[in-house]
Amino acid sequence: MKKILLSAAVASTLSLASYGFADGPIDSTIYGKVNVSVVNTDNGSTDQWKLNSNSSRLGVKGKTEIADGLYAVYKAEFEMFVDDGSKDSSKSKCAAVLDQDGDATGEEVCFTDSNTDTFSQRNIMAGIRGSFGTVWAGKHDTPTKLAQNKIDLFNDFEGDIKHTFEGENRVSNIVAYTSPNINGFATTVAMIPGEGADVDGDGSDDTGLTDGISYSVSYTKDNLYIAVAGDQDVDSQDLMRIVAQYKMDALKLGVMYQQNEDNLGTKDESGFFVSAAYSLDDKTTLKAQYGSIEDDADGDKEDSLSLGADYKLAKGTKVYVFYTDNTDSSVGEADSDATAYGLGMEHKF
């Protein structure tokens, strides 16, 4: 808690400095959003209403010129839990019971490991930016995740693309380089040192500088966006995705194709994702998206369909409604179906 208060104090100081209380050229911004929704979820066995805090966050970001054309850049962002004031990450853990000789008795003892922090780390980084691009490091979304470029219209909700597709990773200990934009092209390459952890999932500890690699190459021109991105030994996955987004007047279309396999040979998936948003006027936007991925290793399949609408109340403030149907199909088993619908409000500041 003391660290959180200290971070807030530092952020406030930097913000005041940008308004003339410091001699140096300091540029800092405090930002965030509050997003809450009342949602009904039904997975076939449980039907319940709940209040959700959908990745509400508070952060500070900025840059300070340290030489002519050279800047120190930084970002510190935390998720805050508006619904019940704490992170709901309770996990049930079990351990084998051993006898006096250290042999397993065949019995287990289970307990609940709870995390009740009010704030949880999101993207936090620091780096150097110049005409050469940006070199940065910290805990952050991978280039592969960033390459999605918001084609996921139901991000942070039950229809979030991460519930269906691999590759939506925020990783620790990332060291990256982002090129400047040259004629619409930009590249980011990131390395993830293992630091003794089993990054690639092969059962051995990893200690190298490039135990995990993530990259993206994108092209942007007018209303068109195209990206190719991939991971190597990130979250035990090798992955490649192609993303495209195009805007035509009031209509915005997005599409993604992805292939991924794990390092143990138990998963070999391929799938696609499409989304569309249509603005009826300056205030109302209709949204729809569908994703499907199939595992060639065992024939399992996952599908996700979401529909919704946003209504803008003011700059940075909107209300919304949504419906999501997520289906898991396993060979030889009945489909597992989970639905959610709700309404909520988002305010950005």
C-alpha cells in the first residue's frame, strides 16, 4: 500500500511540474478509466447477476527531454477494482500428503490462496526515444498482443478475444525496440529473458536473454491497417497472426487469422476472427464480432459471438449493452455453452 501511495505522489508531482512548477521540460499525464457493468452469466449450471469492474485503471505516462531530440519515456499503469475493491484471484491449491519417510500417501490437502490487492500492475515501462526509435523495458503487453490494434470490440468483457485465442499476453521482464514510422511501416521486436523460469514450457529452467521472442510488423495508410505478428516460446506457445482493419465512412471492419502450437505438442490450433462496428450517428455505434479456433491435435473447437451497442453521452463517457455466447466443443463430449448479457458505463479521464 505504501508503494501505491508513493506512486500516486510521484505522479501528482510530475503532473504539477508539467504546468510550470519545474524548470526542466517535463511532460506528464495522469489518465485512466472507470468501466463498470451489471452482467448476467449462465454456464448451464450457474445463472447469476454480478457487478463487474472491466479493467478500470489509473496511470501516469510522459517523457522528459534529456538531450536535443532525445527523451526518457515512462509509463506506470495499474488496474483498480471498482466493484468490490479487491482483485478476485482466489485459487484452490492442493499438495500431496507425505508420510514420515517422505513418500506420498495418496491423499491431498487443499487450501485457498487469495489475492485481495486493490491495485494490480498492468503496463509499466521505461525507455529512451529518439530519431532511431524507442528502446524500452518493463512489464508490458507483447508486440503480438499490441498488433491486434483494437479489432476486439468487446475487450475486457466476457467476449474478449483472450477467452478464445492464445497470444493475448502481458509479460514480465520484456526488453524491446520499436522503430520509427517510415512511410507507414513500423516494427517492434521484444526479448523476454527466462530468469530461471520455464518460459518455453519444456520442463527446464531458462536463463538466456532471448528465451522468449515476440515481434510485429505493421503498415498504416489512411483508413487501412495491416500487421503480421508472432511469438516464439512465449507462454509456452509458438504463434503467428495476421491482422487487418479498414474503415469505410461509418463502417469499420476487422479480421485476424492465427496459428499457434504449444511446445509439448499437445496443442496445434488455427482460427479466424472478424469484427464490424457501424456508427448510426455521432452518438450510437452498433458492434458485432465472431471468432472460431480449432485444435488439430484433438479436434476441440472454441467459438465466440458478441453483439452490442454503445451510446456516447459526452467526450470520454458512454453507456453500452452487450450479449456474448462462448461455446467449447470437445470430441466425444457435449458442447459447453456460456452466455452473458449486461449493460454498463465507461468514463475515460
